[in-house]
Amino acid sequence: MTLSRSALVFFFLSTAAQAESTDWMVRTARMEGAAANIEETAAALKETAARVHASQRLSGVAELVSDAAELNRRVLAAGLTANVLDKSR
């Protein structure tokens, strides 16, 4: 009976460790995704800024403001994701 109890304890401990590890991996993947989103949005903002500059017209400023606002949203979302990741340690 001792063997079965120790096997059962090992099973529960390994299952709990896997669940904790999986949570950490999910949170880390979310942070990586948030960083990738920031990078993509920053690249789009850079392209828009270059287009506005090349055209030498103010007609693209609204798109530039929209891209900047999107980058701001992504940075804020990444900050929240980082806070969750930090609290989970």
C-alpha cells in the first residue's frame, strides 16, 4: 500500500507541476505575442510616417495619428501582460 500511496502522491505532484508549468508557458507566450504585436505596429507606424513625409501632404496625418494610437494601445496591453506575468512568479 505504501507504493501505491507514493505513486499517487507523485502523480498529483507531477500533475500540479505540469499545470503550473503550462500556466507559465501560456503567460510567457502571451508576453512574446504582445512584443511581436508592438513590433508589427511600430513598423506600420514607421511606414505610414515615411509615406506622409514622402507625399509632403498633411492628408496622411489622420492615418499617422491612428497608427500611433494603435501602438499606444498595444504598449498598454503589453504592460498589463507583463504585470500578470510578474505577479505569477
